[in-house]
Amino acid sequence: MANNTLDERDRVVLESLHEGGEDTESLADSVTESAESLRERLAELADDGLVESTDSGGYALTANGQRVIAASGDGATDNRIDTPPEVEREIESFDLSPDETEAVRDAFAFLHYWGTASAGEIIDGVFSETPAAFESGTEWWTELVRDRLGSLPSVEPPKRTDREWRYSGTPTVEEPNEDGRIVVSDDEGAQSSVKYALERLSLDDDERDAVRAAFDLLVREGELRATEIRDRVYPDHAAGYESPSEWWNDCVRGAFESLPGVECRDATDDVWEYR
């Protein structure tokens, strides 16, 4: 019968598997144990559904094993469940401080979750949680995150600054729950993000793209008049509206009013700000 109690040795093994190792000999070295003894324990962990055998004769973490790693409570692996081993290795190669490393990792996790996201949506969803000593989200993005995120495996940067970043694999949001339904996370952090709010608005794809572009501009500038937003965004993101005023009044304004962190600071001059 399998032993369902995990000890420190088990956690080291699971963490080693998460980092990309899979052969029994290297895993045995990580816990200073004989390969034969470790094989017996791996078989028990497999019975518990935490690991599974691979075609090469080694072992890999299952989804349940990943959840154990994420819930380990040591603070070092809590946000690595969304970071594949090859991505984690690349992040570690950047030689950043721990909080800077966390910021890049969290930006990747955000993109991995949604599949696509604009720069403004990533800044909004991640910067406040892991600012890494940067005073502004735009500085954090341009000096720390943008280029490093773009160099990670499975990340596709946009060819234009007003387009979305893309994760080339299957995003977490599209993975079905146990009952087969695809449901956006009920996590409070996800719900408080502009990305979450935008996805729930009753807009077609072109309208959503227009609002996203307007929001990204507002994130970069911090504060803008409605006329400035119309002049700079409408020409490339008309979304089928015949005039900039119709575009603003019938599409973007209402969306802005529903986005967290976006406020009309001065109703008289129609000045909007993001904070």
C-alpha cells in the first residue's frame, strides 16, 4: 500500500522533477539515496497520482504533483506551477535579484494563464504584486520585463506595440475543469484585473481590441483627455464605428467606466486616468 505522507525527501524529489530532471539516478543523487530505494518510493508516489512514468524510463510530475509543489508553502515554488522547466531555466539564467526574477516569472504566468495579453494588461495584472522596486509600471515593463519576457520559450512578442503578446501553448484559461467546463478563474486577483474585466464585456473582437488599445495608451501616459485618446487610437482601431465621437461615446467610454483602476478624473474636460 502506498505511503500517503510526504516527507522532506519526497518534496525534494518532486521539486527536482519540476525543474526538469526525470532519471532515477540523478534524482537519487539529489536526496542522497540509492536508486533502488528511490524507485520503490517513486512507485508509491505514482500510486498516489503525484508522478507518472515516462517513455524514457524515468518519471515526470502529474497535475496533482504540480499542485503539491505549488502548495508547498516555502514561498519559493508557489508561483512556479505555471512555469515549464525550460522557461524556468531561461528565467534563472537572467541573473536577476529574487524580486526581479519573481516579476518576470509572474508576467509569464499571467500570459500563460490568459494565452494573449497586451502590455497594459500585463502591467495592470502583475506590476502591483511584484513591482521589484520600480516606481512605475511602464518603467518596470520597459526596463525589466518586456525584453526578458519576449526571449522566453513559447512566448511570441507582438510585431507592433499596440498588439497582444501571445503564449504559443494551451493557455490555462482554456483547460477544462474536472466537469469538462471551461471557466475563468474565480481567484480574486484574476477578477480584479483589467484583462478579466475586458474579457467579460459584451463586445465583439474589434471593439475589445479598440478598448484594449485605448487602455494601453492610458497606462503608458497615466492621464489623457478623451479627445487625445480618440485622436491617437481611433485611426488604427475604428472597430466599425464611422466617427471618433461615435467610437468613444458608444464603445470606449462605457468600457472604461467598468475597468478597475480607470477613472474619469475631470468630467468637465473629460480627463481620464489610470492608477
